[in-house]
Amino acid sequence: MKWNKFRLQTTTEAEDIVSSMLADLGVEGVEIEDKIPLTEKEKEQMFVDILPVTGKDDGVAYISFYLEEGADKEGILAGVKQELDEMREFLDLGTCTIEESETEDVDWVNNWKKYFHQFYVDDILIIPSWEKVKPEDEGKMIIHIDPGTAFGTGMHETTQLCIRQLKKYVTAGSEILDVGCGSGILGMLALKFGAGHSVGTDLDPCAIEATHENMEGNGIQKEQYEVMIGNIIDDKAVQDKVGYEKYDIVVANILADVLVPLTPVVVHQMKPGAVYITSGIIDNKEETVKKAVKEAGLELLDVTYQGEWVCVTARKPQ
């Protein structure tokens, strides 16, 4: 299906009220582009490898909306322009120019799959759920992964750094906590390395479905891997549910700016002697994370690198 796309230039001050106006006119969903910096709260909630660069707010915002082919675009645009004219009396709307273009319908949820193919991390084969294992790979360590709409294919350097450290430190029966578990890849690989039980936390509700589907694809039972949604940094209920002094290994592949407040909290979930594996650290944040680790009373074990990314591994004193 083809869609008509309309990109309206306005101001950051007006973007919310213009978006609301479009919704009142029957426009379902908009895209907003601006350079408003993320708040500290928003940064804390982004358990991703690297934050988007927004630059400095220049006061300009672009609001895009789509109309199906055959929709009464003239009538809707007339309504939009009338509403904008009325708003100008009390709000700076900027230029209010509207660019029109045409775009094809795209399956955004599944379109990325054509770029994700099986690959190795050292001797571990990571293969998407829609591809078959080659005969020559039978018998090797294999993890079937389909991240769905949650983060984590294993392709990113930060994930690979964590995989290698898990392989190094997991022992038979280890209890694992993965903070920001995404698709569940690290918790599942820990189980394949011999861990006895994994717990994952994430802020994204999609993580539960994604992890459960991947567990099924890898023959992992629900009693082996528990996933919960919530922010362990400041949510006492999540901290209590995760448990205290329970884990032999805690892994956190998230932003350095999240690792700093996380570290002094998560040490309480770690057993004496437990290992703390952190990544998602761009190279210029290495010292920041090492400082947070030391200030939390942990002993630095390893610092490993891949490309511009860093993995800091530490141990809680006995």
C-alpha cells in the first residue's frame, strides 16, 4: 500500500499541541523530529548501547503524519491549516510549511530481518530463528535468537564482550542476574555455559515475550530463567523481587551513565565473591565506570576491549 506523507515544520514549543490537534482531526500517530536534549530521567530509562546525539535545541521541530491512498487529504489538510491559523493567535508555530511525499507501506517490525544472518562469536554460533543450522555446524554450541522488538542479537561488540566474560567466569550451578536483559541472549548463554538459573530485568515490556520465545527456541524451561520488568536502580519492589546476596554473577550491558547509579545498588544483590560484568561502555567512559566500580567497594578484575567499546569486570570482596 502507498501512503501520502506530510512533514510539517513548526517549533519545539508547539510540537505537543500540534500533535494533539492532528489527533483530534483523526490522524492516527505522528513522528516528531527535534533536537531537544534527553532528560536525565529519559537517559536512565534507555538501556541501550549508545545514546542518540541530539545536539542543542534549535527551536525547530518537524511533525510527520501519513494518510492512506484514497483518503480525503484535501479536506484533512484544509482542517490542519485552519487549526494552525487559529493557533497562531496565541502560540509561535514557526513557518508551518508542509512538504508532501509518497512512501511505500513497510513492515517495520520484520523488515530488519534481511540484515540479520547467522554468525560466530568465537566458537559459538548465533543463528536467527528463521535460518537453519548447516550440517557442518551440528554439534557446536548454538544459540537460536530472535530479538523481536527487544534489544539484543549478539552482533554488537558490547554483547560479544559480555559473552566472552560470562564464558570465562560462569561455573556449574551459577546464579546469574542480567540487568537490561533485552532478548535474553546473555542469560540463556550463561545457562548453556553451565549456570543453574538466570534472572533478567528490563524496562521494556517487550523483553518478556522476546525472552520467553527465545527460551522456547533453545529448549530452556521457564523455571531456568525468570524475567521481570522494572528499574532495579530505584524501585525497591524490583530489588526485593530480584533478591539480596543471591547472585554469583551480575551482568549489565547498558549505558555507562546507567552503570554509575546501578553499581552501588546492585552490589547488594551479589554474593560475597560474586563477579560483576559491565559493558555498553564507549571508550571515553572507561574511567568513569572503573571509578564507580571501585567506589562501590568492588575489586577490578579485567578490562577488555573490542573496537571502541569496553567491558569492565570486577569482584565483590569475600
